[in-house]
Amino acid sequence: MLPNKWYCCPYCGTKIQGLTVKSNCDNVPFYCKKCKQTTMPKIKNGKVVK
């Protein structure tokens, strides 16, 4: 299944991870290759939850 949205780095805006409507994760580290920062977002049903 192809991603229809992308999770972007909150520091530099680079696309990090593709998201689909059914994507769910909680405190999974995403590493940005461009700015070398790590973020741990909460994603439910393809949307970032604060």
C-alpha cells in the first residue's frame, strides 16, 4: 500500500515516514537523516496526535 501522507521532521521539514489511513504508532523513534534529530510522535489512524 502506497503512503498517501508523510510524517515530516518538525525541525527541518524533510519527509521521514510514509503514513496510510491505518497507520498507528506510539513513541517510535523516527530519525531525520538531514538534520540528525530524533522525534517520537504519537500517530493514530494516519494523523499525528499531540
